[in-house]
Amino acid sequence: MDGTTALDSVLRQAHVVEVSAVSGSGVDGRIRVDLRDPGELARLRAAMAVESLPGVHCMCLGDVHFAVFGQDGGRLADVVLHHGATLRWERWESDAVLADGHQLLAWLNGHGMPDPLRQFDADRQRAEQGAEDERTWLAAMPAGLEGTADQLLDLSRTGSRPTPELLTDLTDDLRLAFPDPVDRVLALLAWNGSGTGRCSGYPLHEGVPGELLGRVPITDLLAGLTDPRAEERHDAGAVRHLVGWKTRPHQRSDVADLPAPLRARLLAQARRSEDPHKQTRAERWLAPPRA
């Protein structure tokens, strides 16, 4: 028997399925669905159709448990859904990829278990937003650094920080591409303001422009921010850098010495952002002291 159809052969004999959410301590709640209606059984079989057995095995416990029972009440199968995409069953050596995981999530939603579908949609939305943030960050990467894109993105994939050697190489590449310090600062500020734009909880690769800015003398940074070409995207990068966590060797004195009009401009930019953490930090670092 083809492994991808083995579960369907068992489901053909099903009369009842008990569905429950899996938790770290076992199983929470139960929903009992009568499958004696041929239409109901057909919908579940279609929703649990398997596309492939690729030989992978998820390390988590899973999200939803299906206990399948036959006509005499005997247990036919215990199947666990993982991430709305794969099924685990003891008769398979690996997890099975569903032909249409969303269809099974919709079936659960229609039988009083909406959370798996909500979680799946939320995860997908976060993934799509993450991909968009990555694209905008790459698009803002200064000229001369394009060849390092994969290396920098790998920082987030591996959970690593940039090495001093890498930062030195990037600094050298920037100096070659932008001999003028103001041009270099503007390129870095625009890059630092891209991606998620957050001051915390951002992918590790987004910290690279900030670390490079931390090596820039404050006089050069001010020259860039007061240059006529400085735009809101540059201000966004400056706010993220100046109010972030330990971003400069002399951060407190550097921020304290900012000209009052520039401080006001950067604070206004932070207040327009959608990052509450950035807004809070900007108020602390940039707002004038209360009388």
C-alpha cells in the first residue's frame, strides 16, 4: 500500500473522531465528531489527504490530536497535526505533508476549534511581513556591499552576531564605495532605518548598519543629518541608532550634545513611528527636560 494513502484507508472505516488541542502537559479539551454521515467523513478524508512523506520529523509535540474510532468503538489511529502542514502517525517513519493543510484547519474551525486556523494565519502574516521587511532592508543596502547580502542574512538564520573582522571589512568596503564621509553616513542612516525599523526584537542582520554607525565619529553623523539631502528615512535611521541599546561608545554625551532643533526633529520622527518601544526610548533620550 502506498504510504500516502495508508491513513485514508483507515479513515474509510472511521465512525467517530475526537479532536483535542495538544499542550505541553498533554491534551486540552475534546470535540467529538460523528462521521457516520458519508458527507462528513468525505470532508475529513479530503482534509487529511497526504501529499508526500519527505522523511522529516518535527521536533515539537504538535498542535491538534485526532483520535479515530471505528464502528465497534475500537481505536483505529492517533494522528497529530503539526503547524497546519504535516501529520504524525505511528505507522509512518516520518511526518506526512498534507495536500492542503488549510483545508484541515478550516474543517477544525467549522467544528468548534478556531485557534489552529487563527494561529496559522497569524504565523503566515508574520512570515510575509518578515519577507517584506527583508526585501526593503536589502534594497536599502549601500552600494558596494551587495556581495555580502547572504552572509549578513545568515546572521539571523544562525543566531550569530557580526564578528569584528566582518564589521571591519564592511567599513573598508563602504569607504571605497563612498569616499566622502557625509555620503557614507547618509547611506548608512537610510539602511539603518529600513527593514522592521524597530529598536528591539528585530532580526539580527538589521543590527549591522547600527554597529557600523557606532564606528562613525559623531561629527560625521551630525554632518550627515544636517546635510540638505537628509530625509525622513535618514532621520528614522538616526533615531533607531541614537536611542537604541548601547549603540555608541559615548552614546549619552553624543545625544546630549545634539543641537536642540535636530533633537526636536528626531523626536517628531519617533513619535510618528508605529514602534511603541522606539517612542518610549525617544522620549527618554530626546525630549527636553521638564521644567
